[in-house]
Amino acid sequence: MVLHGEAPAAREAGRRDRAAMIGTMLLALDIGNSNITLGLFRAGALIGTRRTGTNPRSTTDELELLL
């Protein structure tokens, strides 16, 4: 991660690092009225899923634990 205010060369290096990480793995979220579904992709292949019911009374802490 590159912090705000760093030299342009450091910022450019940080962009390249983030681009490399983005190509490696993808987390897909489908947040619907009745379910939250997550899918984890690596190199274009689905490697894991998770599904839970959507509860309007869930706190952010509860949702974080599900993730």
C-alpha cells in the first residue's frame, strides 16, 4: 500500500503491486433480499462459496464474522 503524499515513483510501484493482486483472486458478492452469497475465484476457477440468509437486524460485526 502506498500512502498519500509519497513520491510519484513510490505511488507508481504501489499501483503495479495492486494490479498484480487483483489478477490473482476475485471475491464476488451477491447481496439480495433473502440471501448473501459469496464466491472466491482464483485464475478464473471457482474455488469456494458461502451462503447465508439476509437478516435486516444483523450488525456489521456479525456480517464481518460471516465473511
